[in-house]
Amino acid sequence: MPNIYTASPKPFTRVGNSGFQFDPNAMEVAILDRSGRPVWKKSKGQLPSPIRWDGNDFSGQTVQTGDYICKIVYANEKVAYLPFVFMKKN
């Protein structure tokens, strides 16, 4: 069972109109719908750069405006769950 973890004060930041950039210490990030199903997920692997999300789901479609859960996995299986509101651009 992963440890519940308090994320850094700024676990993600908006990157202009291109999406979101997550905490550089995050090893994996998943965006979950309100039922807890993943709509997008990415692992850092060996890359030193932070994980970025452009607002698209697994199929490349922009997710709907709404409430989501951001699951951030850190080293040593520490996990942070954060409320996340996505606003679709018209």
C-alpha cells in the first residue's frame, strides 16, 4: 500500500496555454475522473525534465471541463492525491 504524501506547496503549475507542468520530483502523474478511472497517465522514467500534461486523454482528445483528481507518485511509493479542476478552452 503506497504512503499518502503531502505534495510540495506547488505540485503543478500552468504552462501558458499548453498545459500543466508537475513537480520535478514526481515519478508518475495520473489524472483521474470523479470515479477514480485514469483518463491520462505518464511516468518520468529516466528523464530529468518534469512531467507535462496538455489536457488530453489517452486517445488524444481534450478532456471535458470538470473536476478531476491528480495522483502524483513520488520516490519510495509516496503518493499525493489533489483536487484538480480542468477548464476546457473554447
